[in-house]
Amino acid sequence: MNTSDFRKHAHELVDWMADYFENVEDLPVLPDIKPGDILKQLPNSAPEKAESFDAIFKDFKDVIMPGITHWESPNFMAYFPANKSKASVLAEMLMSTLGSQCMIWLTSPSAAELEEQVMIWIREMLGLSDEYTGVIQDTASTATLSALLTAREKVTNFSINKEGFNEQKFTVYASSEIHSSIEKAVKIAGFGASQFRQVSVDENFAMRSDILAETIEKDIADGFTPVCVISAIGTTSTTAIDPISKISEICKKHKIWHHVDAAYAGTALVLPELRWMAEGVDDADSFVFNPHKWMFTNFDCTAYFVKDPVALVNTFTITPDYLKTSVDEEVKNYRDWGIPLGRRFRALKLWFVIREMGVEGIQKKIREHVALGKWLAKQVIDHPDFELMAPVPLNTVCFRFTSAKEDRLDDINEQIMNTINKSGRLFFTQTKLLDQFTLRLAFGNTNLEAYHVENAWNLIQEVSKIHKQDA
């Protein structure tokens, strides 16, 4: 493809992208296909000869698009938003064009220094202590693994990196409502799933700090070395808020690394009125949240903050001769601040988003989303056929239909969800609370308006009436 062709096709793609943004909410959110439907349309072997871009783009529209779940749709209310904004998409285009490999300062000086400054902006926007130093990683899963590895090395004076595990008996703690990536990180870091303590939660699904303290004391008495406690500002199922301050006190008492996982809900800290959620976070050792979830920055972009960047760097640093430069003592080489050597220019899209929206613009959207969460929670509470299953501090609402025999409720709630999802008009998912099948709506799309949430609630009521008659 020559430059002239590239220019022509790039304009075609941008026109298509703009149309997609305008029309995505009219598309079925969930594709109506069966496993293998896309695969059987793809050739078994790669093409021997070059194909025209027109043919490739036609297949994208005819073969790939029918199998896309539209995360960009404001009617997507499953899991958590994988948000974006037009500014972040444009920045991603520039990132791809530049092809910057941002492993060390010398390979992309602008990338390194922009990342350093943008993370200071983010720290201030969230009201975090200036004791924190930030770095951009790909996902919260990677950042949490980095925290566990750093905690492991710090508690052993970096001996495991040098000599491997010996007879040490380490323990890691989190609530029973924590994200599944935590247990995966515990396994990868070599602690072993049997040494992972999942602490019970209270009636609001937040970690019980008294049980945490008792569990730690017992483990110490039994010869274990507690390494890390992972608390949550916004658990996965319900966005429950763990008692961060009390957990920080316990960790300080026993010199345990305290990592705060705010992957989704952390963005809400841009609102001063919601910073009660983070009380005690400045006494923690590390903190992570994902701008790619609720700060309108497309995947992937994770903000990871640490109090002790020296321990972080010492955990990961390896400097072969071919990576040494004459300015290493003067700069931050971010390849030493996490697991991968290669790094994308993620700071660029975060910079674009913050500048294009402004802090006030980001705050306005977050306030609107939180208000919609409160509105929907009230609708559920006031409706005789539904029950709210968990508090709603933000914009994730967990509830269930209750007007049927108890032994049928799980099945009926699942039928309601499946019927709606199959219609393509809305996509949401479930969780399990108190061992009960629970409907869960999480909405935070960049283009979400009140009528999207109102339509979703009306649709759920409409479908539930059908199942109520069958109950």
C-alpha cells in the first residue's frame, strides 16, 4: 500500500468510525450468532497473494461486524464499561502511526516525560497523596501482580529474586468479593492458592476488618509471614467499599504491604464528594485504577501508584549492556516499573482525553452516571416485584425479581436476563449474592443518557411481567 492509497483508505475508515459512533446504539448489543459462525466464514489458510484493501474492508463489514458485541453502545450494561471517547481513539491512531516503543527514556523521550507528568495530573485529580508516584500499565491484573511481587521481594530483602523460594510460608489476604485476578496473581507470584486468605464480608459485601485482624494474628502464630493485603474500592459484583482506613492500620501494625484495587470505581474519586471511599488510601503502599473503564480512555490504560518506587524498580530491574544509556541516572526508564519490557505510548491517549474533556467535563459525566445509579436503585426499591440486593454507592445496581415461588426465583431471573439479552436491545449480566442469582446492571458509557437507563428499566419490567404470569 503506497501513501496515496493509505490516505484514501484512512479517510474511508474514519468516515466509517464516525458513522459507527453515531449509529451504534441502533445495533443489537449482543450478536445473534452461534459458536463457530464466524470461524466457518474464515479461510483455513492465509492468502498466498496480496488482496485489495477494498476486499479486506468488505470482509470486515460482512464477516467480522455481525459477530461484534458492542461495548461502545450505551445499551451495554454488562460487566463494567470499557469506555472510550473520540479523543482517545484519535490518540490511539497517532500511537499506532508513531509505533513508539517506550521501554526506556532514550527510545521515546516525549513518551517517558509525558507519562511522568500525566500521572501527576491523575494523582491530583483523584486527591491522592503526593507521596505516591505513578506509572501506566496495561491492566489492573498486571499492576496487582506487580504489587504482590514487590511486596514479596521487600519482605524477603529481595532474596526470592536471587535464590528462589525456600521454606517460607507466606500469606496474602483479600475479601471473598475480590476480583478473580487477585487469586490468579497469587498463583503466578508463587504464593500458592492455599496461602490465599479470602476474608468474609459484612452485610454490605465489604471486607470485615475484625476478621482480617484475627486471621493475620492466627497466621503469624502458626508460623506464616503475611505479605500483602488487597482491599477494594469497588468490588467486582457490587462495587462494595472495603474499610480502607482500618485495613491500613492493621497493615501498618504488622508491616504488611497494603494494595488498594480501585480498578473501576477509582475514577469516581475525581468527585470530592465521593472521596470518603478512599479514606485511609494515603496510608496504603500502592493503588490502582483503570482509566480504560470509566475515564473515557480506550483499552488498555491502567494507572498504578506506589509509595516506594525504589522497591518496585529493584523488583524488576535487569540491565543488559544493550539497554544501558548515558542518561540512565537522570531519567525514569519505565521498563523497570513493571513486568513487560515493551511498552506502548499509553500516556498520549490519557493526555488527549484529559485535555479534550477537562477535569470539569470528566466530573460532570461521572456525577450523571452516579445519579442514574441512585435513580435506578430507588425504582427497584419502590417496585413490589423487585428487591435491591446490595447498596449502590456508584452506578452498579444489583437486584432481582421476587414475585414467584422461592424455588423458582433463580431460574426466572435468569430467564428474564436471557430473554432481554437475546433481543439485542440491552446487554447485562448476573452475579451471585447470598447464594442467589442476581441481575446486575453497570452503566457508564461515554454517551449514556438518562433515557438509556430508563429504557433498560422499562424493558426489564416488561419482560418480568411475562414471567410473572408463568410463575
